[in-house]
Amino acid sequence: APKHLLTFVIVFAGVISNTASEIGYVLLVPLGGIIFLGAGRHPIAGLAAAFAGVSGGYSANVLLGTIDPLLAGLSEEAARIIDSGYHVNPAANYYFMAVSTFVIAAAGTWVTERIVIPRLGRCTSDGATDASDGALQALSPTERRGLLAALAAAGVFVGFLLWGTVPATGFLRDPDTGGLLQSPFLSAIVAFIFLGGTVVGVAYGVAIGAFRNDADVMNGMGKTISTLGTYLVLVFFAAQFVAYFNWTNLGLIMAVKGAETLRSSGLGGIPLMLTFVLLSSLINLFMGSASAKWAIMAPVFVPMFMLLGYTPELTQAAYRIGDSSSNVISPMMSYFALIVAFFERYDKQSGIGTVVATMLPYTAVFLICWSGLLVVWMLLGLPVGPGAGLTLE
């Protein structure tokens, strides 16, 4: 990407990464730091830009993602409390979310360039990594040889899987039905993922001379696992907090009380939706899972808004705005501890407070821009998706 478009490309890639569910947290966020470091910019700004796209823009996309049918199913069940024949299709928010993709990418780029990078300053050798050490270089002959070996190993492994899953005769298919749903292939998918990574990694290491025997392979695995220490410690305590929080039912209480407050507020259409966006954003700080929150909130808010004349699809779109915008500052988000570990790689003093302080401007700007888009959408009376209007006829 051109240097002046680098930030936009990273944020945009983060937004559309939710097509592959949550792979962006594991893959794209650390890659954002590496790319910024290679371009001579502060790596934490790259982490922040990628994290903003992946998490802050989680619901937006130009393609349908795994979250779309999940939320639509919950909205449909909630709508049938009022109308037993109501149907919410998985593309119910597609028009609105496709446009939102570019709005969020632009907003994330502006925050990164105008707020985050000036605050971070220049990455120096005082940090964990010096930006000058991360300049991108051309591949050496040894690296090219390693990549070719890795590609060949990947080809052999994929060929093995294809051989085992050939229709009707594949030995990795269900021996009784010949299908894949209950087959040895799917039941052992975790093992196959592990073996795939191992085969490719070992092939690369052998080709470049890094692995000369099995001890080298074991040492390499041990070194990699050691980098997860901080993450494992954080997740342990985070899991205790989440478990106790769920045990108290505070999240459920907040959702129900919030619904009662909105019901009695007497607000009009646009103010009501904006208030619902803010409420969803607030509840997201206490409950991490988007589907778990919507499973609790949909049966309360969807029927309530239907009685006021608004479609379940519009209510779902408003929920997705609030839920996504505050993801980047919510310690309850399941990948938050992993993001803290990524930040710590470049700044040993980083912690939860560092991540929240860095990401807070994204939340504020995303809420303002995304809510503004919703207001314009409602004023123009545009459908939020195919066959999904704003008001009930």
C-alpha cells in the first residue's frame, strides 16, 4: 500500500476481517504492529489501528460475516413475541453495515494519525524495540529457500487432507454416511490445525538451517510458548472476574433496568435510538460476548421498539453500533488480555490502563461518526438491509 494509505488499509482490513470470525484479533493486530515498525512508525500505533478496525468495527463489513446470521436468529425469535410470523434474514443490516465499513475505516485512520500517533511520539531504543531495527528488507536467498520449502510442505499436507476427504471414498469421512459433519476429519480438526502448522514451520526451519535435529524443534516450540506467559496469567484472573460477574447477574440486571428506563423516557425516534446505542455501549463494558448480550437484550428491546413502530432490523443495527464501538475499551472482551500482551511486546510498562487510554479516542469518535450515520439513515428513510425498512407497516 502507498505509505499515505497504510493506516487506512490496516484499519479497513481489520473491519472486513470479521468475515473470518475473530481471526483478526490473533493475526491482524500483531501484523499491524509489525507493518508500522517496518515502515519506521510507532508499532503501538499499528496495533491500535488494527485493533480499532478488528474490534471497534466488528459489526461493519462489505461482506456477510459469522455474526450476521447469529444476531438475526436472536432478533427473529424476539420479534416473534409480537408477530409469530416475523422473519429476520441474515443480510438484514447489510446496506447499513456496508456503508459503515468505509465510515469506520476513515474515522479509525483519522484518530490514528491525528490523536494516537502524536501522543505516542517516536519509538526509540528506550522501548522494547527500536523502530530502526524493524525496517523491511528484501528476502535473502536463504529465506526464499525456506518459504519454498514451507510452500511445498503445505501443498503435501493439503493434498493429504483432500485425499482423505474425497467424496464417497475418503478415509477421513464418516464411514457410515460418507459425510463430513460427523466425520473423523471434523472431530480431529484441532489436531490437523496443529499438524499443519508444525509441518510448515519445521519445513521452513530445516530449509534455512535453524533446525538440525528434534531438540532444535522442541527448543523452538518452548521459546514460542514462553511468550504466552503474560497472556495466560491475565486470562486466568480475567476468567475469575467474568465468572463472578456472571454469577451476580449484574449484566442481566443492567439490561432489564436499562430497558425499563428507555420505555418510560418518552423520547422520539432518533433520540430513542441514540440512547439505545449508548446503553448498548455501556452494557458492553460489563458483558463481553455480542451474541450473549443480544440474547438477553433482544427479547426486551426488540418487542419494545416494535410496539413503538420500529423494525427489529433497525433495533439490531443500533445495538451493533453500541456493542462494537466500546469493544476496544472493554476489559470483558475475550481477547483483551491478548491485546495487552501485544502492547507489552513493544512497551514493557504497558498494561490494561495503557490499552484503554490508547483506544478511548477510537470509541468516542466511532460512537459519534457511526451514530451520525444512523441519524442520516433514519432521516433519509433508507432500508438497513434487503427487505428491512425502518418502521413497521
